[in-house]
Amino acid sequence: MAQSMLDQALAIDPSHPDALFQSGLIAVETGKRAEAEAYLARLAAAKPGDVRIERLKMAMDRGQISAAVIEQARQAARDGDNENAVKFYRQAFAGLPPPLEYALEYFMALAGTVEGWSEARTRLGDMLARSPADDGLKLSYARVLTYREASRREGIALLAAMAPTSPEADRSWGEALAWLDAARADEALYKAYLAAHPDDQAVAARWARAIKPLEPDTPDNAVQLGHIAVQAGKLDEARALFAKALELDPNHANAMAALASLLAHDGKTDEARALLERAFALDPALRTRAAGLYETTVFYGAYQRANAAFKAGRPGEAERLLRPLLDGRHQDRHLAVALMARAMAAQKKYAEAEKYFREALARSPKDQGLVDGLYGVLVDAGKTAAADALVPRISPALREGAGKRAAQAEAEAAKARAETLARAGDIDGALAAYRGAIGKSPDDPWLRLAYARLLRRQGQQQAAAETMGPPLARPAPMPAAFHAGALFALDAGRLIEAGTLLNAIPGPARTPEIVKLADDIGHRLQTAQARAAVAAGDRDRGLASLRALARRGDLTPAQWGEVASGLAEFGDTAGALAIARRELAKPPAASASLSDYAALIGLVGRHGTPAEGEALVARFRSKARTPEEIRQIAEMEAGQIAARADRLRTGGQIEPAFALLEPALGRSPDNPALLGALARIYVDAEMPDEAEALYDRLLAQSPEDEGVIMQLVWLAIGRQDFHKARRLLDPVLERGTADYQAHYADGLLLRQDGLNGAAIEAFERAQSLRQQELGGVPAGMNGAGSTQFPQPPAFPQPPVQNFQ
């Protein structure tokens, strides 16, 4: 019959969109797929873009709705089982939105579920807005509003307006008033209903209870009065009433839940959660009713701990605490998102920080703190265009410093380029990039430290020192300037200067890293005092001092490296290797870096077996994280190649030694270890000019390296260039740090000048120092004992005569 009427309409107007749509729906319901497709095509041609086109497509995708399944859904709804009713409806609709003819009953069932009420209210409201004259729809919408306390009064008002003409609305009006958590402010609602229904005892009793004065003489009365006080904003009074309820009944679960709510409001989330768990144990049914409150206490407890960790400078801990909150659906999840954005930014995880900032801003687009935070992340991540686009929205204070912030970001980018160029061997390019970076951010002491270290490695000692000067020359240097300056001094072994700079940092500004560095400097000073004792001729006291340090047992790997290196330097190679092997056998801490173990690895590389050294470098390669540590691991590997070349050279295999060094020098042409090994090959191959040129390069890199100086001294003596030898040797002797080799060379030069008495004194000094180093008494300068002195290389020139 319906189709017959539609056919008449289409006979009058073949393009009538509603007639085509309804005809298509009937074709779907009767299983006539081809006819449905024809009606769809006609509808699309008649009215392109019409919403009914999509609805007809959905109906065709869904297919014929099973009347049996719809009846199952309706029976479940009549039985009050709304959860299963919704499941049956969705099965009938094949997961698609409900067709119009079933929408009302579906949304009424959905409103009766725990999770579906909000969606049902919204959908029914939308339908009513489109069909405001539909009384049945208006009644359903009003009843749904009364299902929740928050919207119950709105629903009651709608039902009261409909009641005179609708018995169903009239009945629902009374039911809603019976459910209402009434207060004196609701007097008008109850008076209006009771005027129309004076015999309704249930509603009258409800109103009487609402206005009856209560006394906290029972736990229940105390809890009710507490809730009234909460609604009036009298929270202190409410706390006292809930406490009174628990005084009357220590196991009153509702009083515990109410008090927990106030504790959560006060930020005492851990106490609130503990109280709720006690209440749930006493009354399991309360868990459902107070689920939202419990979730809130858990949420805010974790959030507050995360916030405290972030404020204390532990963003990684804050991130760990926030992760579960981001996976949840708490109403205040946006707070966790915003804090996570800041925690990620603090850890320089810029991609994630940007994601969370944008998510937080999508909810609160006018939050100035979020806008400023996103801007900072974009600048730090080098996303200049995106940051510039945000400038009109950032705060005035931040806008004033935007230029400086952008300059800092450019400086960081230039620093990263410099580090990359330095690793690739483009030293000139790296130095230029560092200069550009400092031009952008001249007050950054860490940037200056990186540049100064590279200058120092190129032998530009004065330029390096001048680079570090400006931040410390200011009237009130920043703590970071003292910290960076101390590290620069420490690189050069100037321990007292490093300690003085650290001591200038005010106590509150001393980070754990600074405290650790100060402790390390104190340890190094003890090691330096031991070396001073040996230099003064008291080798036993120096060794005893180092062995006392080794007995402490609480040293860091870096400090163990200092002790072991000192022992090896003073002749106790076995003891040094024992310490190094013991400490390196321990699993490194997760937070350990290559720098912590560099001295120990280097000691094993020098005094252990070649296989040991290579295995250690391979094991610790993954610990090299910073550019400085990557450079260290490269130097260790170069040192291993140099050591293998030395073994080939001393075995008479000059050409294989050179072949081994050649590719390594191609990768690192300025590496001191490789250059030293090549210089020694040139010496053995009787190529003094080439050897001297290499040692001159090494001396330019490290002007105070006494090992390089002595190699040049021996070359000069071997070539009978006694003037150059004396010019190189005297500063070493004047510093008071000369070892037995320097005094022996001094004796050779004094003998050459005919000063035999002074020469004998120099030789005796050399013999005494060598004796101390070996820890034994040599058989004599010319005997067959253990004391061996270096001889100048035997070049084609007439050799220097041995002293007899």
C-alpha cells in the first residue's frame, strides 16, 4: 500500500526526492536490491548531495532488517535489560546508524545503559530540534533527561509542561520527583506537582523528608547533613559531619566515601584512595556508585606525583607516572597531556612534546602557557617556519625574547653542524661553524667549551683559553660559566684552578653533577700529590698514597682509572692492570658513559694484551654517546692501530706497518697516536726529515707534551742539531717534571759542550730516577743490569758517542 501511494506521487513528479528515497527503503526492506539501486541512481540525479542519498546507501549496505532480531531487542528493553537490547539493535542494523523508523526506540534503550546515556541524550536532542512538534519524541527526550541527577530538573520541567495532555508524561513527572535528590530550592517543583496530585503520598513524603530538619544523631543523618553542607559550599562543616558519622559508626561506608571526596578535593589523593578502598571492602556495591570518585583520586594522585617530579627536575619520572593517565579516559586527562608535553620538552623529545602540546591546545586553544610551550618546542626542534607562524599568539614577554630564542636555536643547529664536520675530519669547516654559533649565542659557556676543546686539539692553546674567557669575565658569571670553565681547566690537568672555579658556584646552584665533579677533582688532587711525591724522589710515599686510595673501595670507574694510571706510571704495572681488569669485568651501570671507563680501557690497551684492548673497545663502543665520547672511542681505535703498527715495526716489518697506518691516517689525518706511530716508522727507516716534520705537527697540537718533546730531542741529538735539542729540553728541565730520559739527554748535551762534571751529575740524576721508577737498584750505567737508557737514533750522520 505504501509503495502504491509513492508510485502515484512519482507519477506526478518523477524526481520527487522524498518519494524516491522512501521507495528505495521499501525496496531494501523487501529484498529487491536492483530496484533499490535504480531508486538511488534517480535520487542522486534528481538532488545531488542530498543527505538522503547517503542514508539510502547505508540502508542498502545494511540490507533487510531482521524482524526477529528487532523483536529480541524490544523484548530485552521491556525486561529492563538495556545492555542486551542495544546489542540486538546493533546486530539488526549491521553496525550502521539506526534507520529513522527505529531510531527512537534504539536511543531510548541506549539511554538506559551506563555508557550510552550521554550519546542518547545528544541524538534525541538533535532529533527533537529537527522535529519540535513531535510529542512522542519530546516525551522520550524528557524522560531520558530524568535518568541523571544533573539533568533531572530540566526533564521534570518538560514533563510538567506536557502532563496536562499526556498521561505518560504525567506519570513520568511524578516518578522523576520521587527520584530527585531534593533540596529546599526545589520547593516550586514539588508544589506544582502536589497541586495537581494532592493524593500522591510518595512524592509528598519525599518533599517532607527534604525539608525536615536533620540532626547528626545517627550516621545516616550526619552524612545527609554533610551533603547539604557540601552543596552550600560549607566544606569545613561537611568534613566535621562526615567525621561525626564515622564516630557514630566507624564502618559507615557512605561516610567514608563522602569524606574521601573531600580529601580528594583537598589534594590528599593518597588518603582519599585508601579511605575509598576501605569503603569498597565494607560495601562492594559502593564501588559502582563511587567509581568516578575512585578514578579521580587515582588520577589526581598520580598526576600530583608526576607534577612534583617534574618540578624537582625529574622529567623522566614524570613521564613514567603520566603514561597510564594518558591511556585512560578521565575527564581531566587534558591536564596529564599538558604536563606530559612539558616533560617531553624538558627531555628534548621534541616530536612527542609537539604532539602533546597540539593535543592540549586542541582542547584549550587560548591557554597561553600551552601556546608558549609549543613555540619553545618548535624553536628548539629547528622548525623555524612553524615557530614563526605561532609568534602572533605567544605572550608579549616571550615575544620580546623570541629573537634571542631563535638565535639560540640557530646556534644549537650550527653547533650540531660543527660536531658533524669535526667527526668527518673537516676541521676548518667545524671551526667556522663554531664561530658562527658563538656569534649567535655569545653567552653560552657550553658552546664555547666545545669550540675551545676543538681549538686545543688543533694546538691553538691561546685561542682556546681566550674563547673561555668572556663568560667568566662578567661581573656576575653564571654557574654554568664556572662549571664549563672548570671542565676546561680539568682537560688541561689544572686541578687547583678547576676546584677554585667550582667553589665559586653558590651552594643552591650546585647540581648533583657539579657535586660529583668536585668530588672527582678532590680525588685527582690526591693522585696529583702522589705524583708530586714521586717527582720529588719519594716513590714509596707516592705509591703508598695511591694504594691507600685503592683501599677505599668506593671509587667511581673514572677514579679507579686515575689510581690505576698512577700506579702504572710509578712502575706498579701489575697492580694497575689488576685494578683495571677487575673494574672492567664488572657490568657497567646503565647510566655509565665511555668517559667513565676511558682511562681503564686505555691502561689495558697499553699494558695488557692486544686482544684484551681490542675486545674492550668493541664492548664499550655503544657507550659513546656524546661527540666527545665518539672522539674518544675513535682515538682508542686509532691507538690500537698504532700499537699494531709498532709491533710490526719493532719486528722489522716496516712496509706492512706503513700499509696498516695509511688508511687509518686517511680517515684521521691529525690523530696523535697514528702520527706518532708513523714518525717512529720514519725514524727506523732513517728518514729524519719526515720524522721531524711529524713530531713538529704533534708538538703544535700539544706544546707541553713531554713525550713528543723528548722524541724531537732524540732526533735533534741524532742529527747533531745540539742547539735545537737544548732549546727543546731546557723548558722541560725548568718545569721540574723531567723524567730520567730528560736528564740523560741533558747529560749527553753537557758532555758535548765539554762540561763533563755537570754531565756526570745529570747522568747520576737520570740513574736515580730510573732506579725509583723500577723500584730496584740498577747494576750500573755501563753494566748488564736492568737500567736501560734511550739512545739517539743512528742516522747516517756521525753518531753521538756513548758516555764512558
